[in-house]
Amino acid sequence: MTTAGSVPAERHIVPDRVAVVGAGMVGLATAWFLQEAGVEVTVLDREGVAAGASWGNAGWLTPGLATPLPEPAVLKYGVRAVLSPSSPVYVPPTASPRLLKFLTRFARNSTAGRWKTAMDALVPINRQALPAFDFLAKAGVEAQTYEAKSFLAAYRTVEERKVLLEEIEQIHASGQGIEFEAITGDDAREIEPSLSDEIGAAIRLHGQRFINPGEYVALLADSVRARGGQIISGVDVHDIVDEIRGVRLVTGDGETDPFDAVVMATGAWLGDLARQYGVRTVVQAGRGYSFSVPMAHVPAGPVYFPAQRIACTPLGDRLRVAGMMEFRKPDAKLDPRRIDAIVDAARPLLRDADLDARTFEWVGPRPCTPDGLPLIGATASPRVFAAGGHGMWGITLGPITGQLLAETITTGRTPEELRPFNPLR
């Protein structure tokens, strides 16, 4: 029997030339693994390598925490909270009909039962996330992943900590392992002196990693080039035309020669190209903000303030501070009020962080779906593939997405791990 998105192996023709639209982590990982299978790749991006959500995010490699974004806790914010510019989850008062449609479906999926279903779908791919990074390293990609010598989720009170402890219990119940220990605020400060006296309880997570995301993606791009791949920046792809002689890309400069297949890895813009190929799931930008600050003592690993939804990552001699989930157009300008909100929330929780000496203020659009699951696989055309919608987990799941999608493209068979992420669902 042939499943949706697959063709009988005896009829499948391995593509010689594939275009990947999008030069972020997902697109470049897909290109790299296609090259591993002997395919010639051309990567096109309207700006350049890691120009979107891949550059300024927290860079956490935490498959143990990769959970669906729609969850019951989100519904507790209420209308007044999400309309406040200082809220960790922000929706502009002038939401478009498209955004309202997304939010309605998002709310419907924010139940315990649907969270469990989505979590069950993520567990198999989460388990392979770190091995995919290890595969890239062993194969010569010079980008590093760093072991989190400490990874602390810090809270003001023991009561606040209950939320994450309950979520970890649910994660374990779904069959996904994550090692942790609940510790006191004093214990947390002994591990990380950068935490202030406001911290009264914490959870220490084990077995996690992190990267400098912009640096990692740039080095992955270097590896794609070194293996003969083309990466072309400044190309805005307006349309994808599937015809008998191949798949052409329509750009601002005209049309490309035909490719044997095309991968759409355009992040928050995925729906613009994918809709004509049967992808009806709305992909909405959930914009995140970040900046970097100097510190007297840079933490040895990531620090998370879950109640404030602030993620901190050591990058050399500075600390990247990231946060916010802002549902707006992906290319809207950076709103300084969001940066101010992160600063105000982080200031009492960090010791000796010069939050007024900020650099690299950034906003990037995470591609979010209403059910919290990515879109990975063939579309209504067996030569046009989608790869996106990972929400906050595009960095963590980027390499394994590329590995499994490359397998789909070159064999015509959909791996079991990808079946829940059918773009036509």
C-alpha cells in the first residue's frame, strides 16, 4: 500500500538537482543531507544565510523540552494580558483576519488532550535530534555544539516552579526522557553566581546542549558550499511552477532553469508559496526578540526564567537574552517596547548584568502552526516539498528534519517519524 506523500519505490526517480528556498537552519540542513545522498543542490534566500529566525534566537538544543506551543497554560493569559506590549505573549489590537483565524485554531489546540496528541507526535523526532547534530560533526561540519555544564530553570518561589515540574511529568508520560533535579535558590546561586537573591527555587536540567546559532548556520552553509552546493542570496522567490519538464522558480529577476524538485524552507513565509500546493495550515510569525549584554560572570550554560519566558545563553564573553512571543507580520519593524519589557523582567533576576549596555538588538519570526507541529514532506505535487513550521524548535529539530526529508526526497518513502507532520493534514 502506498501512503500519502509516498510513491512506490520501484517507480521513484532520485532527483539529480534540487532547489531549496530558504537558507536558515532547516533549509541548509536539508541541502546538506541531500548532498550526502549525491544530489546537486542550489539554495536561494531573499536576504542571506541565517537572515531570519535562525540568527538571534537562544540557540538551545533541548529536545527534552521540545513540546507543542499550544498548551493549556497559554489560555490563562486572557485578552487583557495578550494586548499589553509588556506581556510575554503579545497580540496587536489590530489583528488581521488571517491572524484571528490562526489564534482561534491555536486556542482550540491548547487543551490537555490535544497537547498530549501533539507531544506523542514529537517524541520520535525529538529522540533523534541530537544524534543528527553528531552526524554532521562526524561528517566534517566544523560548527560546534556545547554541552550545557549547567542548565537552570530559575523561579522566585517554589509555587511558581510547580508549572514546569508538572510539564516534565507530562513529558515523561509521553515517553520522552529528561533528567532533572529540583534545587533551592541557594543551590542555584552556588552553581550560577549570576542569579540574583530574588531566585528562591530552580530546576537543574541535565544532558542538554546549546550553540551560537548564527555561527553554526554560517558554518553549515560553508560546508554546503565546500561540497559543491550553490547558495544564492538576494533572490526573492515569488512562485513555484511545476510542469512536465521540471519545477521552475519565478523570481524578481525572471525564471530559473527547471529543477527535479524544490524544498520550501521559508520559515514564517512558508504559506505564501505552499498554499497553491494544497498546504492549508496557517503558518504565523511568532516573533522573538533578543539582545546581548556584558556580565561580570557569564553563566556556564543556559539560564531560563520560565515565569517571565526569558531565555539566556552564554555566547563568548556576553550573555544573549531572548524572549517574547509576538504574533505580528514577520517583516514588521523591531518594536523597542518588547526589548524594554524583557529588560524590565530580567533586571531583578540577574546579578551584575549590564542590561543598559545592550548590543545586537534583534527580532526574528518563528514559524508557528495552530497545532504546534511542523510541516515536513511532500505537498500535492510529489516534486514540491515543505519544511517548516517548527515554532520555537527550528534550531533543535533542523538537522533531523533535513535528514529525514532528504530520505523522503531521495527514496520516495516517508519515514514513520514524519507521518504526523504531513503538510496536507
